[in-house]
Amino acid sequence: MNNMTVTSPQAGLAVVKAGFLPLYDCAALVVAAERGFGRRYGIEIVLSRETSWARVRDRLCKGELDAAHVLYGLMYGVEMGIGGQAMPMAVLMNLSRNGQAITLSRALVEQGATDGAALAQLMRAQPRQYVFAQTFPTGNHAMLLYYWLAAHGIDPFGDARAITISPPQMASSLRAGSMDGFCAGEPWGQRAVADGSGVTIATSGQVWQDHPGKVLGTTAAFAERHPDRCRALVAATLDASRWIEASPQNRREAAELLSAARYLNLPAKAMPGALALHAGGEANFPYLSDGMWFMTQHRRWGLLRGDPDYLAVAGRVNRIDLYRQAAEMAGVALPAGALRASTLIDGVPWDGSDPAAYAASFAIHRIM
């Protein structure tokens, strides 16, 4: 059953139904709803706690949700029709940076897999069917996990088996011994560490420093029908991000909100520091190069059969026009350009200038 946190919006406000998964990086959206930041812009944000990214995708596509806290890579997978029928999607803003983790089973670490290089050595020395989990086939966790494995010489499909598991099931599945490790958003890596079943071997920020995390997403159809609601939702979430980062006291209050059973159902004292992973200011900007990166990895791993027009696709999915207007409403600064440069764990630079060449440049790939 969905947990709608607002049931009687104020008269005259347009309701925006937004889904989320119980992860730290839903913080800004939760704060925007709980503190009524949308009312300044004429909307009431009604939240729905979802159980998996597949369910978020399905409810977005069916129109049962207006928007959602959602995986960046999922949005592009749906846009490109990977694994199903294509549907035009819209990324409204970035919600977080970093905040994911790669966690291996304690048994594997005790055998010597204390980092990526040691894991690769162990897998060569003790060949068997190694199993690693991610949360959605085209999503952030899959692409970051595969990138990390490949950076250490491990083919995520040739040397191992990749499976998909819902984030809340990660720690229990690791504890049950049904897999060797996983990549997921926090707090699920921390949960595995706390119960003794896992060891965090790498953070996603070590794979790609300041990488984009979850986004505020919707369908292109909803964005076209209701641009005012989209702008209002983005502006309210920007206000919430600014409020969270304004003071330690605000982060403690946000942690108290998130600790409730209807959200993360975790002790509040564990969260204030973790809330620093949420985006803020220019970090919320939906850079075209971020969206393009996910498509390059979809191409690298054979999920896309050919190279799309990377820049054109990102230009239509990432609704920079709506974000700019919402940022102006909220008084949030904008970056100078729509592309940004990064260097990932393997030393390979990424700036969005030649995505097709970038996708084809990796020694370990599944391009046919």
C-alpha cells in the first residue's frame, strides 16, 4: 500500500503526486513536502513511498505518479526503450551527488578482497560464479558497479553474474548468502555493515567524484501538459535543498523527518552527516553531459545497439528550460554551461565532447 503523506491539500493548490524510495537522497523532496515549500508556488506535494525502481518506472509511465525521486539511468533507459517500450521522459533536476556504496560480503573480504584489485586477484585465483547485485538494469547503481568492476579488470558479465534487487532487500540478500556484493544507495550499504554481513569496499564518489545521483523525473507528456507544476516542484525542492544545507540544526530536523516509519524508518542520529550528499545550488542543475554519460555506458554494455545522437537526446530529456525558470523563481544561481568535465576512477576523462568515441574506448565492453 502506498503511503501518501498529505491527504487534504489546501484549497486552491494543485496536487503533485511524487514517488520516492526510502534512501537518504530523497531528503530534499521529503522536506519540500513536509514543510510545505510547494505552497509558495501554488502546489501541494503528496508523497508516495514505493518499493522498487521498477514500480516507480511503471507508475510514472501509467500516470499514477506525476513525478518521482528516480534513478538518472532509469530515465534514459525508458527514453531509449531499453528492455521495453520507449516513452519520452523528462529530467527536471538533479537531487543528489555521490551517496552510493559498493558493499562486498564479509566472507569475501575475509578471503582477502579488501579492494577492487584484491577482488580481481581473488576471482582469478578461485574461479566460480560470482554474483553482484544492482537496483535496476539501466540505473546508476548498475552503471557505477560495472564501471568499478571493469576498472579493476573484471568483466561484469563475463567474469561474474549481475542481478537486480530492490534496495531494501540488498542487506538481507547479502546476509542470506545469495550474492557476493552489491551497489546501492544509502542507507542499505550501512545496514549490511551494521548487521555484520557486509563491508563497504568503495563509495560511488571514489568511482566518479561528484557524480549525479537521483533526479526529479517525470514523463515528457506531463512536463508538456503541466509546465507550471513542474517549475513549482523544482522551485520548492530547490528551496528545500537550500534549507537543509543552511545549518546543522536544519539537517537534524530533516533527519528527524526522514527517520519516520513512512520514510526511512531509521534512527535519526545516524543521518545528519549523510544528508550532506544531497545536491544544492549548481549541483542541482541537470547537466546534459551527465545524461549523456549514462547513455555511453548503456552503449558500452550492449544495452544500446548503436550510438544515438547523444547531445540531441540529452537536450530533449534534461529540461534545462524548466530548471532555469524554476531556479529564477527560487533565486538559485545557474552554472555557466550545460556540460561539465570529470575524471573517473580509471583516469579516463569525460566532458561530453565525443560520447561515441568515449563509449567505444574501453577495453572491457559489450559493444557488438
